[in-house]
Amino acid sequence: MNILAIDQGTSATKAALVGPGNEVLGFAEVPVAVRADGDAVEADPEDLLGSVLAAGREALARAHLPADAAGAVALANQGESVLAWNRRTGRPLSPVIVWQDRRSAVICDRLAPAADSLSKITGLRLDPYFAAPKMAWLRERLAEGRGAALDADSVITTTDTWLLARLGAGYVTDASTASRTMLLDLDAADWSGQACGEFGIDAAALPLVADCAGVVGETAAFGRSLPVAGLAVDQQAALVAQHCLTAGQAKCTYGTGAFLLATTGGRSHAGAAVRSSTGLAASVAWRLNGVPAYCLDGQVYTAGAALSWLARLGLLTDAAEIDLVTGGMADSGGVSFVPALAGLGAPHWSPGARGAFGGLSLGTTRAHLVRAVVDGIAASVALLARSVAADLGAPLSALRVDGGLTRSAALLQAQADLLRIPVEVSDTPHATALGVAALARLGSGDSDSLDAAVGPVRPQKMVEPRMSPDEAADRLAAFDAAVSWVIAAAR
């Protein structure tokens, strides 16, 4: 069976028609405009929906196959982005509040006394990154008359629920996405009345929490009516595609941000999910037949976004120019960069932190600045991997990587050097789409196991560390100190 897999991301929607052997038969990408102004990061909901429809239809057209080529639809989503909308009409009542938006910090400050109990329930730290603070902030803003009026048909949900409703597939989210809201009881993998109460959200008004693999509804948006059979957060979908199905396996996706996820497996004998003791988030990786599997994850909010920022400053044309500008230079000439342009996530959770260069001199060049940004991204991921190792009780043996920035040899080598383990580079730029397609293949009955649906992973290449352990440790220690300075400066 062919699966139409749609990856609705922050800056673009990608769609792939995925064949039975996980080959991409047709592909399309449609950009999405994101507006950033200080702590506000927004998008137009209709722009998101239009990009989903356009990308899906174009991917089918480019496959040059009969009109009924697809047998099911799968949708991956941004995870923590939210909007208000009318359930009866489907009309948006607000912009999309994108996951990078920090305005809900006021909600987090107010709920600080409940932070520990919320973390125990949900596995997440109280932070504007997650959906529930944004949902509470948006409801208060609209209730105050700053935007469309709310009524009995008004709801505030993550973007996947609105997209699925507009596609005709029902009022639903999946367990992995729900686990990113800060409203889900992580152990039960269902809505928590206590967490909803803290945020002033009516649990009864939230969507059904569905498995990641299984038919949740149908859509005729791409031609004939097709079952929607696979749902997941984009990062969990990539975890599936990278075949990180066993506890201790990890991947990192380098896109707008960099997201490291490590599979931890199912519930313990006591019925609990693994929680982090180092500040990482704990989430549902996938839920199949009502049974959840879990993961730990950490985030670098601005990876590709940091390089896009450099491009806006005129220091790069685009991210593809990284290696050309740095010219194979071994280091940044003493320049450091902390990629906190949208705050710091795990394990520091400092939403007020801001990016910073250090070690500048009259001899600093454009190449040094670009290289420092690359090294800062790699160092941030290395510190996340250190936290994962502490939580799992063993270091990672390898890191599987995907995403647009993996085209940079400089980034890959810096990452391997600082991690001190091999970096396995994905052979496909479509990991998220392939992962959610595998879930749909399982959910539609076209495969009898997740392992079989994903199929074998064949890395395009493996990058081995070259740097000495002592030098890697020194560089990470220096970066750690720079992060500490940035956090202190934000207080």
C-alpha cells in the first residue's frame, strides 16, 4: 500500500507518497510564513491548512500514478503549537501560537508553586515551550477581548486537531502529541484532570487521545476518501523512522531546532514511565493498541533558525553555505556562541536566556562567527546526550541523525568530536514522513509490526570522532561556562 505522509512543520509542510518498500514515489514542499516579533512567534492557520492541501496534492501529482495511488493518509505535526477555533464551523479564532513563542512565561510564573506536581504527572518541566501554558495564555487574552470572542463552540487545541477536523477526520489528537501539552498523565497516557485544573482547562473539551497507529477517521481532501491511519509529533515520527525502537537508542533531528530523543521503552513493573533526573522531558514516543512506549528528549530551540538568523544579518546566503564559508577550518578561533535566541530548553529551562557570542576580537571574521554557531549547536546536543546517558545509566553508543543541517560536514564532524561516538547520518531527507507513514502502514493493517513497517535503516555515512577526548572535554567545559553566564545574565 502507498501512504500519503504529510509532515506539517514550522517553516514548511512536506508531503511524500511512500511506497510499500518505503520508497518516496512523489514529494512536494510548500513554505509556511512565520512571524517573529520579540517573544511572539505566530503563523496564519489557513496558511498551514493551505500548505497541507497543496503539498499533499502536489506529491500525488508528482508520483505520476493513478488517482487512487494512495491507500491511507498519515499526519505528523509541530507538537506544541496551538490555536483557538470554532468546533462547529472550523473557523480559526486566533493565529497559530508557534512552539517557539515565549509570551506564556507569565502563566508559568503564576503556576510556579505547582511546577513540581505538574512535572511528576506529565514528565515535562513547566515552560512556555509546551502547549498548555500557551493554551491558558491564549484563552485569557481572548477572554479579555483581545481578539475573536469565545463562545460554547470555541476550543483551543494543538494544530493537529484543527487540521484533522478541517480535513474531515474528527476531533482527535494522538498520544505522542498529547504528551507534549503538559495536560497528559504520562503513566496513563490520557488526560489528567489535575493538570487540566491547574491550567484552567476543561478536560472534557479536549480531543480524543488516539493511538499513533490506527484509523481515526477519513478525508477526501486529496481525492477519493482515504483513512487517516498514522499520527505523531514530528520528532517522535523521526525516532520511529530512525528505527530507534529499543531502549537506549537515540536520534537527533536538525531542523528549525535540534531535537535529541532517546527511547526508554514501556512502563516499569510499577506501571510508571521513565522520568528524567537531569532536566530532560519525558514523553510518549508512540502508543499502539493502547500501550505506550516512552522517550526522553531535549531541545535546542534554534539550530537551523540560528543559521537563518545569520543569513538575515548577511553573514550567510543560506544554511547550505556553511561549509563553503568556514572553509574546513578546525575551530572558531576562540569565538563561542550559545544558541539561545529563543531561550534555553532542556536541561536548563531558562526561557529568558538569550543568545550570546563570546571571545570576539579585532581578528574575528565572518567565518569564525559562522563556525562558532555550528560549534554551539553541536555542543548543545552533546550536553543533551550527556544528560540522556546519566538518566539511562550508560552512554550512548551511537547517534542517528537526520534533517537539513546534516548536509554540513562541519556540523557532523563537530558533533562526532564532542559526543565521542559515531554519528550515523540518515540516507533520507524525509525521516519524519517515513516515520509517520510506517505508523499508518501498521494502523491500516498493511503491516503486522512496527519493526516490519519501518524496515531496515541504512545510514548514508558514518562520521567518527577525530578530536582527542581531552580537547573535547575542554571545549564542552568552556561551552558549559558560557551557558552558565547566559543564564545568569537572564536573571
